[in-house]
Amino acid sequence: MQAVPVPDPQPRVFTGIADLEAAVGHLLGRSEWCTVTQERITAFADATGDHQWIHVDPDRAASGPFGGTIAHGYLTLSLLPVLLRDIYRIEGVRMAVNYGCNRLRFPAAVPVGSRLRAGATLARVERTEHGARMTVDVVVEREGGDKPVCIAESVTVLFM
């Protein structure tokens, strides 16, 4: 018997603010897995100037508390756009702007080589003069981990 290929999951598509409002309180889905490489960690260190040894020195980090290098917490946060793109998209938006996070925590480390994915729940949609402000509760998990690596209440302003 030949295996049937599983189709790639498609992002959930919203067609406007009313469509978003109907989804408040619901899990929107989960992203694909994303691997955090040493190259990505080093590039993030170069971009931010945060070259702490726990992130960029594999030899020294090998004898540290995590047994190797770990990703910066803010690197994990910076992956939200790519992870959320796997989960949903909104048609008819002229522009979407990251407004920030109401709450943000990094409960567990992300060792180099980890595979991460996000789950997203639509928490709130507030209409504004130019569109809407949406709040998404995001939980980023590490494959094989026992607790999340990032929990964020992400806020995006939508211009319709």
C-alpha cells in the first residue's frame, strides 16, 4: 500500500473585521516547525549587539547551564511573524503594524537546533477609525520540551 501524501496545512483566511470578530476566543491553528540554528542565533547577536557567550560561544556554552548555546529570548519573539504567517492571513488589509505585546514571558530556554512552532488564539478585536486592533495569544513550544519557550499577547493594528 502506498502512503497518501498529507497536504501542507493552509493558513486560515479572514475576509474582514466581522470575520475576525466571529473568531474571537478560538484557536486559529498551529504553525509549521522552525529550526533555530547557530547561524540564526549569531546573525541575531550581530543585529542586536548582544554577543553574550551563552548565545555565541559554543565551546564555553558547552560547560554552561544549558550544555550548549541558546537562542536569545527576543530572537524567539522575533520569529512570531514567520510563525503566525503559517497560521492565518487577513484579506483586504492595506497594512498591518506590530503594535507590541501586552504580556511577554520566556518560561524555557531554546537550545541551538531546537524546533519551534506556535499556537495562536484570537483574544480580542477592537474596531478603530482606520480598521481594527487585534490581540492574539501566542504560545511558542519547543519540540520535546515540557513547557513553552515564549508566551506573548501580541497586538497588531490593521488598516483596512
